[in-house]
Amino acid sequence: MSIEIIGPEAEALLDWITLSEALEAGHRLPRAEIADSFLYRGADTLLTRSAWIDGLGQAVKVVTVNPGNAAEGLPNVNGAVNLMDDRTGQLEAIVDFHLVTKWKTAGDSLVAARRLARPEARRVLICGAGNVAEAMCAAYRAGFPGAQITIWNRSPDRAEALATKVGARVAGDLAEAVAGAEIIATTTMATEPYLRGEWIAPGTHLDLIGAYRPDMREVDDVALKRARLFCDARATTIAHIGEFKRPIAAGVITPEDIVADYYDIAAGLFARQSADEITISKNGGGAHLDLMTAQYILQSWRMR
């Protein structure tokens, strides 16, 4: 078996809508088995994320985090995704880490937005101005043609730079921007909530992306209590990420308040119930989503 080596050049073959459909299809297969491991050397980290989906294959995503790289002009986070054949376990492909991570992260939240945002929604607010924010601009424009995107960031100069690059507007006042949005993505590294639930208009959908550790949150308790709550995977969010973990520990919400995850799409549970309800979906990621995304990239590469 020949091993495919897939780099950034594959990006030209990819499509946000097709990816979101591939992610939904992956959740109609048997539930994924996933596992993570961590090794440390001072400030450096080696993380492996593994997933096995019967009928789709196996993936091991190797991630290195070396904070000292910035001083040498190198990326702090690097790695690769190894794909193994479902039947034989043989290595099928090594896929560029940054390509998989970008498309997995934004595609994950696009799945939620296409299910939970009102179909006519076009006013989009993106909080943050990093790589994820930029990818979300492209994903939302694919899912909601004609989307009018506004960028808010704590550092206005970074918001201006991203807005110029992607053809968006810049928000001055966050409360005003939230009140006028129909879709909101939070993509920051905040550890304490900065987006207040009292600002959110009825009918708004929020994709919470930034928080990935137990000590991180982006929205406050009021937002959670006003909304119907969803996530991509209960297994990677409820007990692991501060967005749910902290308010559950404080008794603000309960695990049962998480209405559905992507494994409930087939049953019709991952859906908006009314035009006026506020919906929140937490993007927690997980190696199973890396596997689904990497397989989509591999198939796109083979069909080029």
C-alpha cells in the first residue's frame, strides 16, 4: 500500500459545505472510541489524540507545543495526522496538521450553525481576530451566502487587520455588536466571560469555540441560562471545558441541560425549536473529528 503525504496544497480542493456533510455522515457511523495522552518537558508538550471509528478508520494526531519557537520565528504548535486503514490497520496517509486543525475546527462549528441558526440569518459577529476567526469567516460565508461579518477583538488593531483581510467590518462596542448579531462565534483565549447574556437578542445562535481548558470561559451564566444548550460531543466538553464544567459545578446548569450533541442529529434532536429561542453550541473538538476531517481531505486528494 502506498502512503499518501498530503500537505497544504490540498486546501484548494476542499469545500466547507461538503466537509460539514462529511462530519454529519461520520456521526451516523458507530460511536467513536477516543483517547488522549500527554508528555511534558518543561514548558514543552507532546500530545497524541487517537480515534477509531468502525467503518471509517483510525487516526492518531500528534501535536507538539513548543512555546520557545516564537523566538525563532517558528510556529509554537506543530504535528501531523496519521490515518490508518479501517480493515488492515496499515498507514494510509500522513496529513498536514495545520490543514486538518483549521478545517476541523471551523467545520465543526459550521455543522452546528447550519442546524441551529435561523436559515435567514446573515448578521455575523466574530469575537477574536486569530486564525480560527479568519477560518470562521470563510465557513460562515459558505453556509450563509451574503453573510455580513463584523469582527470584535480586545486589540482593535488586530480586528482592523483581519477585517481588512477578509472584507469585514469592525465592531466598536461589544454590547451593541452582540445585540445586532444573528450568529456569533467566540474564538478568543479568555479565561473569564466577556460576553454577557443580557446583550443577546432572541433568535441568536452562538458557536463557542475558544475555551478548551477547565479554567477557560467566554460567555457568562446568564447566556447559558437563557439558551438551549448543545455541543459537538458530550464526552469532550461537559467534564473537560470550563464553559460547561464550571457552571455545572456551581449549580447554574446541569449535564441534562445539554440538549444534544452530533450523535443526536440522526434522531432530529440537534435542532432549533422556534425562531425566538437562543441557541448555544460548544465546540470541544476531539480526535474523532480530526479523523472525519482527515478522511475527507484524503478522499478529496485522491479524487483530484
